[in-house]
Amino acid sequence: MKMATQHLLLICLLCSMSVACAPERIREVRDYNATFVCDGDQRVQVRFAPFKAVLESQGLSVDMIQQPAADGFLYTRGGQRLRARGDEATWTDGKGTVHHCRGAAASPKGDTTAR
């Protein structure tokens, strides 16, 4: 019985610690545009909106849906995948080719000036 009480106390302690250490909730969601430069100087434009992104490259446009990611972000649809953390990104195109990319610029929606 004593062992069960100790386990219960440990579980309560861990639960309270996870709540105390949980990241702060996102208070603002805004649309923004980003440009990634991939292998071979190929440019990929991405328009991000809450829970979705539109990826444009070489005249093609793909509406992608946000997926759970441990860190950074992940968007997928139609065999395409955009995964990034910080300025580093990996884009898998519709043919399955993996492109290693780096963020070039980001701006709020409607603002086309470089920062």
C-alpha cells in the first residue's frame, strides 16, 4: 500500500511539473510570407496562414496543411512536404526529390520589402 501511495505522489508531482514547465500559449497568429533558397539556387515562396501554407515553386502552387511537429514546423499535401526548424528547411517535391533549403527572407502578409 505504501508503494502505491508513493507512485501516486510521484505521478502528481510529474503532472504538476509538466503544467508549470509547459510553453506559453500562442497569443497571436499572423500570416506571413517566406522565401527559401534550395539546392541549385532554386527559390521556393511560401505564404503561411494559420494551420496552412501555400508553397510556390517553378510555376506550381500547392496548398499544404500543417502537421504536428516536435519542433519547427511541418506542412504536407499531395506528396509534397515542407519541414523546417529555424532557417533550415527540407522540401520534398511532388516527384519525391528532397531539396535542402535555407530561409532567405520573411515578411508580414502584404509587406514585400526585405528585412
